[in-house]
Amino acid sequence: MADTHPPEDCGNAASTIRPVIDAGRCEAKAACVVACPYDVFEIRVLTTQERSALPLLGRLKAWAHGNRRAFAVRAQACHACGLCVKACPEQAIALQPVAKV
Ligand code: SF4
């Protein structure tokens, strides 16, 4: 079972790091939804436009998984604990710094 408790001293304020999901790797297994203590992720069906933007292999993979995948719908709440990265069985999630404007 996934550890859903964030490290107490991760030292990262929300909105400095965001999770980026590789759409070509995600298989909608929802490990990130379970692992994230900040409710950053949702699994939903791809829109027609999102499906069209995928390469052929990505469309086939999406079809094989019910045209569903994870989205970081509350990415601004990410505290960079890394639990989603560890939990994803497809290694589909990377953490990236948020660009400052
Ligand atoms: S790194 Fe961010 S998105 Fe991933 S589990 Fe931690 S808080 Fe959630």
C-alpha cells in the first residue's frame, strides 16, 4: 500500500514545483491519485481534441486503457514530496520547477 503521508520536512512551498505527466506512458492506473496527499490528480476520459493530439501509438495505448489518463488538475497544490513519482508503475510522472514570470 502506498505511503500517503508527505515528508514533514520536504521544505517545498506549494506552487514551486509541478508534476508533469507523460501522456504516452500513463495507463490510468490511478496510483498517483491514491498517493498524492494534496489531491492534485484526477483520472478522466480524454477529449476528442486530446486524443487527436496524441501520436498513433499514444492513441492506440489510450484506446487500450479506455481513453482515460491522469491529469494534474490541481498542480498548484503540489508540495514536491515525490510520492506520485515513486507510486506510478509506468514512470509517467516527473516533477518540474514552475517557471517564474
Ligand atoms: S509530488 Fe506533488 S503531485 Fe506528486 S504526490 Fe507529492 S504533492 Fe502530490
